[in-house]
Amino acid sequence: MGLLGKAVVAIWNDILPEGRENFIEWHNREHIPERVAIPGFLRGRRYVAEYGSPEYFTLYEAATGAVLTGPAYLERLNSPTPWTRQSTADFRNTVRGVCGTEYSRGSGDGGFILTLRFDADQSRRAALEKAIVAELETVGRLKGVSGAHLCIADSAASGLETAERKGRQVGVPNWIILIEGSSAAASDAAGLALMSALSSEIAADTVEKGLYRLEFSLVDFPVDDAHFERKAS
């Protein structure tokens, strides 16, 4: 078990203080449900920072990378609702990556997630990916860790200009490591162990690190109503 599907949209953002209450209501009641309703979107999750910046981290999991460049998703990106226009006007320091899920293993979902994002020379991709995956196999078995994942951005898909994005500065993270845990301490300790093991591959001062606590999650889980019907006695 691990991330659902083969691709993700990973988004970090700050929000203006006066827009925070609206942001949470919009995200819970409109935006995440709207995204998860798109065919091929499997789950949406929002986290808030225990430490690190930006303050919020949102993760959407999709069946394939094609879903994230497909017409259904692009139609929503190019036709934002009035509430979306209002809410995203309060975004600051947005970072967004459309990524392939290159490695994902886990025993379940954690209430906390450590995010590590960094850049790497494309010529190093194969060797670096191999090194990271080898260490994630070990980290994923540490006490309290429920998932360990590596996602690498599709720069073309991440940089698409859409109506929802228009007028906003949006950074693109190239490499993303996610470590889920049952506690903040477990995720944090796993991240430290991982970075220590990879110290010859990744300079610690080049990594943007944040620890986040789950606030909201929605899964696309169509259920046959008959499943809940009581059998006649």
C-alpha cells in the first residue's frame, strides 16, 4: 500500500491571515471535492505546518500522469469558480508540482507528513533515484513510519499556464520526498535518518523541509448502495 495511483499534484502555499477562514471552508466544501470528482483523481488531502514554510501542503493523488494533463482537469483549471478566484487571490508563496510517483510504499496513511523538496541535475536522475529508493526501503520500516514516497516533477505539466494560475507566481519543485508517520516525531526522525544516509548525494542546505499535520482528506470511493442494505432476516 502507498500513494493511490501513479501521479500526484503537490502544492504548498501560504495564505493571507484575513483569508484563512475562507480558504479552509472553500477547500473543504468546494475545491477538494471538485478535484476529487474529476475522473482519475483518487484522493485529496490538506495539511497544515507543524514547522516549515509555506504553511499549507495539499496532495492530490491521480491514477496516471495523463489525468493531470487531460481535458477534464484542464477544463477546471481554465474555468475557476467565483469562490476559487476569491480564495486563490489570498495565496502567497505558492509551489506546485505535477509529478510522477516513482516510488511509494506504506502500511497505511499517517496523520503527519514530512516533505522534502529539492532540485537535481537531470543527468543525475537515474543514479540519484536509485540511491533514494534504496534508502526509502529502509526508512519505510522505521518505527512509527506509515509511508515513504518519491515523486519527480514533469516540468512541462507543472508549468502549464491556466486561468486559475494567471497572475500568480508559482514555483516548481523538481524532486519531492514524502514520509508519512503516526506522530510528528516519527516522521521527523525518519527524515533525519534519510538525509544522513543521503548526505553524499544531496546537500542538506539545498532541501526545503516541512513537517505537516493532516487537516482534511477526501477519497474518491464509489460505493454500491446495496452494500449497506440490511439483509432480510
